Amino acid sequence: SNGAISDALSTACFVLGIEEGAKLAKEYGCEAVFITDSKTVYVPQTVAAKIEITDNTYTLEIYES
């Protein structure tokens, strides 16, 4: 609902990592996209159809939301 909450939630999800960060995002009624150093993009099933990877060095993985 505001930028400060969005920023705090983004930071918390980053620190927590994919599994715990995704759980936290869900608690706040939102979904998170995670991009790792190994060029893997993790998205929830509900977002997967809306994401297009255009750089072939990245891979898409779907996580349970």
C-alpha cells in the first residue's frame, strides 16, 4: 500500500532467501520474484505465464506459492 512497506518487504525477502521470503510475501498478500547469482529466476506459479526470459543465460524455475 506504500513505498516504505514495499521496500522493507523486498529487503526482508532478499535476506530470508527464496523459501522463507516467498512465505513472507504470501503473508502480506503479494508475490515475489527471486533472481540468483547463478542466473536462475524463481517465480510463483501464478506469475510464471506472465514472465518471459529473453536472455538465454537465465533459466526460469517455478516455486510453490
